Amino acid sequence: SQQGEEDPQALSIQEGENATMNCSYKTSINNLQWYRQNSGRGLVHLILIRSNEREKHSGRLRVTLDTSKKSSSLLITASRAADTASYFCATPPRGGSNYKLTFGKGTLLTVNP
Amino acid sequence: DGGITQSPKYLFRKEGQNVTLSCEQNLNHDAMYWYRQDPGQGLRLIYYSQIVNDFQKGDIAEGYSVSREKKESFPLTVTSAQKNPTAFYLCASSIAQGPLYGYTFGSGTRLTVV
């Protein structure tokens, strides 16, 4: 069963602009993770935010978490063409099996040079 | 360098055949996972293993089988019972409490039925 849903499904921006992707989920969580997938490749873990955190930064990435709204956002600042990829949120539901990390369908980000 | 190796990168299966996808990791991770990805879709969990000689079904295990005889290896067999096997298959691994920290993924195997 799908836990997270990313929005929008696709996003196209110009190099240098900021990109914001959102993730909504259904049940209480331990943490929320964001992954990147380049076309035809495996996923790469970007950042993890725990349920007791509200904001986290890693380089040009900023993640926020609002547990009251069951939502998270990923902001990529000063985007580059190399940021073109699909971005997925993933959650291990609180109280469920800690081994069943579930993924959304992803946001396809295109950064035009 | 530590990582996960999936092979082959591309695989073609004839109707009625079983095929095995390889996944090897040298990260000393306890847990390993198999996901299936269809175009425009998220990842769906097929099987996962927390320790050697133990594995559990995920959300879409029908038509698939796995083994975990070694910590480093978690091969996936797509059997003839899997009616729609054409997909991108991803293997991942993690420490024992993986979902609390994150997964490391292989580069995937693209399986096509011919």
C-alpha cells in the first residue's frame, strides 16, 4: 500500500531557479526520507528528517516536515541541469514493520539549461 | 569502494522461463530488499530479508522467490508464474534498522519479456 504521494508529478524550471516538491502521507511516521533517481538508475538517499524535527538542511537541499498536516517539502535552491531526476519521498510507518519503507510515485524534475 | 552490485543490467526472458537477478553487497549490511518499479510508478516491495536464512514477503511477492544463504547476497528469481514481469528491478540494503536511517540501492536490472 502506498504511503507517500508527491506533488507535483512533474516540474520544469530554468537553471538557477528554486524547485519545491511536496509529499503527503497517511499514517504517523518515525521519519521521512527523500531519494533521487536519475533516469534508468538506482535511487540515491538524499536526506532524512525525523518526526520530532521540523526543518533540515543539506547543501542546497532544505526539507521541512509538518506532522500535523502529514506533509513534507523538499526545496532545491539554485538548481542545476544535473539536478534533473525523479525525486521520491519514503516513510516507515510508525508502529508498522520497520523494514517496510514505502515510496511514493515521485516528482519528475527537469532543469533546463 | 563499498556498494551494491546488480547484474545483469538488462535481461530478456522468454515466456515460461524462470530468470534469476543477482544482488551482491559489500557494505556489511544485515538487511536486503527487492523492489519493482514500473514506468511512472513508485517502488513496490517484493521481498525483504533482515538476516541470513530469513526473508519475508512484501506487497507483491506472488510469482517471485528469493534466498538469503549469505549475508552479501540476495538473489531474486522471477518465475513463470509472474504474468507481467517486464519492469525495472531494484535491490537495496541497509543496516538492521534500515528504515530509521536510509537504504543504499543498486543500479537496477531491466527485465523484458520477449
